[in-house]
Amino acid sequence: MSINVKVELSWADYRDMGTALKLKLIHSGKVRDLYVLGDPEEKLLLMVASDRVSAFDVVMAEEIRDKGKVLTAMAEFWFDYLGDRIPNHIVAANPTLKDLGEELPDEFQGRAMLVREAEMLPIECIVRGYLAGSALKEYQKSQTVHGQKIPHGMTGGMRFPEPLFTPSTKAESGHDVNISFDAAARIVGAETAAKVRDMSIQIYDIGARKAEEAGVIIADTKFEFGIIDGEVALCDEVLTPDSSRIWEASELLAGGEPTAYDKQPLRDWLESVGWNKMPPPPSLPVAVQESLRNRYIAVYERISGREFLS
């Protein structure tokens, strides 16, 4: 994924697992750690989802039990569901001895995806189906979303006539910045911007329909894309509770405040205690941690129809 190497170490050095599987840690994000696997010429990476959780671009001190496994399971489901309709970077989710040539340590079982290296695009590709979050705040001020004129009279939780593509920058530190489509085109090129816009909306439409069958609404979501062998491909995660707003459909339709199966309850709690959104974050009560875990598992099981195995 063309990220500068931070530190080189073996799997045994990193996790003290005593295995011969050699890795080069090239990036540690808010949630996922990324390693070069084996021969760099093969351009294969191992992506491992941790239990870390972030809010307002700050990583919490406490981890959410099983979160990395839920995110990996959800991403695996969606990549499988999308199939060959959308090119992606996946070689194997939860790679086996056959995929790796070495046994994956127990600590990483259920958390790892073997992926192809990609030249990542420096924008976040956000699709909004419903008015919420920063889009709602902007709309209330200017009747626009990312500078796009939106029909008058909308309120929070209302569905847009058509899904909106609303890109943002991908900040190395600090907050991402919402940008227009034209600004995105200047960053990645007009042809590539149009390609990721169309792919993003296609993925959102497919995912939203599937979620609605399970009685939940994907209000908005973000995607990341990269270039693999000269072609645009979907990378990282897809339609997970970490990257999406996901609501209980029946409660929204009834006009109430819908149950959120995403990070919103965590954000709400952090704001309720008056945190200034700067490090260090407040300690998360066990009840907040467990509530988030339970919501993630519940929406995974509903959408996928699969049982979550811890």
C-alpha cells in the first residue's frame, strides 16, 4: 500500500509467539496493523484488525473485546457478497497454512486478511444515503452538504432523493477535511475520481439493499480505494460498523431515535462527559465497552445471517 516502513521486526519479535513467519510492520493505524509478508516481490500484505477503538480521531485507552474479529468477519462477508462485481484487494480472509506457508498464531486467528499491495488513493470516499452527522450540521447552516445544494425542509434522519458522494481528505494526523468532487478530481485526477464515485455509490446501493432485508439501515459509509495493476480496487474494510452509520430501521420509520449499531453511542457518551476531544481520552466504563461489542456482533449476525464465533 506504498506506506513508508516504520519498523522492521519478525512476528516473534512483535508478539513473542516464537514462529518463523517473518513480517515487516509498515503501518499501524487506529485499528489495523499492516505487514509485508514474506518476499516483498510478491506484493502481499497481512492486515490484522485489533480491538482498538477510536472516536473523534483519538484512540481510546481501552479495547473493545472481540472488535477486530467482528470487523474482519463483516469485511469478509461483504467482500464475498460483492464478489467479482467490484475489484478488491482480498487474497484470503482469515488466511490458512496453505495461504501463508506458515501457521498463523492463535492471537491473530479471525483477525487477519491476506491482501494484495495497492497504491492507496489519498481521499476518503464517503456515500451518504441519509442526512446525519457532519452533513446534518452543514445542512442546518447552509442548506448544503459538501457544498451540494440539498432540497429544503429536510430533517435529521431523512433519506436523500439519491445517495450523495461526499469525499474528504485522508489526513495523516488530525481531522479529515470534507471536500467537493472537483477538489477530489484535482487530487486523484478526473477519470479516477469519477471511477471511485461510481463504484462507491454502486457498493452503497448493493449494501443498503442487503441491510434493509435484515431490518437495518446503512445511513452512510466510507470506502478506500487503491490502484492494483493499473486498476482501481476496493481496499481496507467495507460496510463495517466502524466505517458506517447503521440504524434500526423500524425505529427510524416510527419517528424515534433509532438504535445505532456503530460507534455513535461511544461518541454520544464521550460528549456527555464533557471531553474536549483531545488526548488523553476519558476511561471507558465497562458498560460502554460491552454495549459497543454487543451492537457490533448483533448487526454482523443480522446482516450476514452468520453466527459470530468469538
